[in-house]
Amino acid sequence: MLDFTLTPEQEQIRQTARRFALRDVLPVAWRYDEKDDIPLFVLKKAFEIGLMNTDIPVQYNGKGLGMLESALMTEEIAAACPGIATSVFDNSLGLEPLVLSDNQELKDKYLPRIAGSFKLICFATSEPTMGSDVSGIRCLAKPDGDDFILNGTKFWITNGGIADYMTVFATIDPKTKHEGICAFLLEKEWDGVKIGRHIPKLGQRCSNTVGLHFDNVRVPKENVLAPPGKGFVLAMQTFGRTRSIIGALAVGAARSAMEYALEYTRKRRAFGMKIHNFQAIQFKLAEMYQKVETSRLLTWKAAHEADSGQDPTISASIAKFYASEAAAEVADDALQIFGGYGYTRFFPIEKLLRDIRLFKIYEGTSEIQRIIVSGHVLSNYQPVMPPLDELPLNRELDPDQVQALRKKGAFAWRCRICGHVHVSEAPPEVCPYCFFPQSAFNRVDL
Ligand SMILES: Cc1cc2nc3c(=O)[nH]c(=O)nc-3n(C[C@H](O)[C@H](O)[C@H](O)COP(=O)(O)OP(=O)(O)OC[C@H]3O[C@@H](n4cnc5c(N)ncnc54)[C@H](O)[C@@H]3O)c2cc1C
């Protein structure tokens, strides 16, 4: 049985996040977007009121909440500012490899610290020359006794400039591709860790994005999250769980674009009436609402799969690319409803449009999600219908005629080129439709 009713605890989490979004995030969002800066005190507040790191298991003093709760919170915060919401959730992205890691001592050491005090942890796979192809990592981890020496650069790292800890994916040899990839937990203060300048961006300017450079950084064996050969799978498992949250970010941002547009249609007049009287506008609102609702359903499904121990990879990919693209369409329609004012900085749509644009890029582009989902459809999907060549698709005979012919031992012959079905004891010399010879006919059940 399906039940989309939230528990009282989940509803409370949603309301807490909504209050935080309206009281703490919304009032600073535009100013910090203008400044191209992160309001760190807002992230600290999110931590203090329990809206950060919620997925740390209870045994490490965490809340032990699931992806569905993360989706609920993220939707609310993203509705006020997608950039701030990205930075709040980034801690879960950064610590997910630690939660999934087999290194028990590392979990015991860092997870309670992150749960108990305001500590930021970023996630770093991407590099200046590589993002989509995670097997193409160049950042080098040279074994040195039991330790590793790290050299290389990571790029586009959300919260990289303010994080205390860093989850870093590297390779022992770039030529070995997937097999060489490993992962480590680094501390910002370690010798050789260098932080690049804040990267100026089109949108999500309230989130911090930098490059990280590692210059002979010694990583003790205790800080290995995944040994060589296990890092690639760890990165993919992480994305499989966290990608649904990009869906939640998109739902929240699209919801706000829709709400602002809805209100505007009730105020703006044209041709002597409020513009919500025009069917062209009403249909836009219907489609915006449809996209928000559909995106939320897909996001919740993926989050539910992650929480119930199923493999959420495909659902999370679908949620991410559907919701990201739907949100971009919703924001574009919202801007159209605002007319010229939508194109100005006097109204919130242009910021939402800029912020939303990133959803199609980070944590795997829309193209990469299509590769994942098409790979599933082509290789793993189990069809219910019989193969096309086995379908009689008989249009010329009534069922009782078919019965009679069956009794007589007649067959159906299906042309594998054009699909024509010929009923008789033998196939025709030539197909009467496509003129292919008899050999083109396969026998099928009548
Ligand atoms: C603001 C921001 C924050 C980010 N935060 C983080 C972070 O915290 N941590 C982190 O590790 N990374 C982060 N990223 C990096 C992000 O994940 C990458 O930008 C993304 O994965 C795409 O990689 P790329 O930019 O190198 O593009 P490329 O991989 O170079 O791709 C370029 C284009 O080619 C397409 N393409 C690539 N391969 C294929 C293919 N096989 N078939 C079809 N099309 C293909 C891509 O879809 C894209 O359109 C962030 C990026 C941004 C912009």
C-alpha cells in the first residue's frame, strides 16, 4: 500500500525548516547573492537548530534521520535560497562516504565531532580537467609505507573554502582508471592543503565554491575512506543516495518561482483585466504546478528507496534530471508571466533562474543521468510484453476464424522487415507489402 502522509515528526521537521527558511534564509539571500558571498552564520544556525547532518546515525550521536527527511528540509530551505540550501546539504554529501565507509575507527573519530559541533565537510571528486568522468581522476595518491602522499587539484568544491574536513577522491595511477581510485578524509589544517580563490558564478552565489590544491599532503592510513579499487564504487554509492536531494532543491526553487508568478497574475492587469483571467496564463500555472508535484513525487520515491535499503541509483537519477529540467522550465515560465519585470533584479525570478540552472550540472549532469538511466533500460529492464517478432498482430481474422485455422494446423508467418502477418501453411514467395523474399518470414503462434 502506498501512503504519502508524513509522520507527525516529519511534518514537524518540515515546519522547522520552513520557519528557518522564512526567518533566517530569505532576509539575507539577495544581499549575499549580490555580495557573492556565503552567510556562514546562517549555516551555523541551521546546525544549531538541527537542520544539518541529520543523516548521521544515532550510534555516532547523530539524529539518524533518512533521505526523506533531508528532502523535506532541503525543499523548504531551497524555496528561500537554493545556494544556501546547497551549502547546508553539502555537509551530508561530504559525510556520506564516511557513513558508507568500512573504516570503523574513522567513523568513530569524525562522525561524533561533526554531529556535536559546527564542523563543515566538503566532497571533492571534480578536478579542473574532469567532472563527469570520475574514472579520469588525476589527483595522485602515492603510497608511502602505510600512508599516502597526495598531490593534485580539486575544482568546483562547494564549501571548500570554509570546510574543516574534506572528503577527497584520488588515484594511485590515472592509467588504471576505476581500479586506482581511492578516497581519504583530510583536515583543512594539514600541511600542504591549499585553498583557491572563491570562483565567481552565474548563480548560487550564496554558496562557497573553490579549488583545492594538495602539495605533498601526507594522509595517514587511519584516514583512508576507501582503499585503491574501492573509491569509485564509494563515489557512485554516495551519488545514488544524495542525488535525490538535488531533486528536492529543484522542487523548492520551482515551488517559489510558481508561487511568486501566481501572486503576480492576481495583481498585474492587461487589456482591462487581471492577467490570471487569460487562459494562456492559467495553463502556464497548471503546468508549473504539475511539474512541482511530479518532481516531488519522484524525489520522495528515490529518497524512500534509499531509506528502505533498496538500490536508489536509477530513481535518484530520474528524480535529479526530471526535477532539474522541470524547475528550469518553471522558472522560465515564471519569468514570462512577470513580463519585463521578470527580467529585472527588482523581483526574485532572475535569481531563482540563475540558481536553478546549476541543478542540471552538479552531482552529474543531465546528460550523465540519461546515460545511467538508458544503460538501465537497455541492460536491466525486464519487459512484460512478448518480443515484437512473436506478436501475431492479426488484424484480418476474427477470433473464431483463428480458432478454426489453429485446429486445421495453419500457421502465421510474420515478415521480419515490414511486420506483415500471413496466415497459411507456408509463407508467401514474396512479401506482398515490402517485396522481401520468403526467407524474411518467421513462424509465429497463431
Ligand atoms: C557551482 C558548482 C558546484 C560544484 N560542487 C562540486 C562539489 O562540491 N564537489 C565536486 O566534486 N564537484 C562539484 N562540482 C562539479 C560538478 O559536479 C561538475 O561540474 C559536473 O560533474 C560536470 O563536470 P564538468 O564541469 O567537468 O563537465 P564535463 O565533464 O567536462 O562535461 C562537459 C559537457 O559534456 C557533457 N558530457 C560529458 N561526458 C559525456 C558523455 N559521455 N555523453 C554525453 N555528454 C557528456 C556533459 O554533460 C557536459 O554537458 C560543482 C560544479 C559547480 C558548477
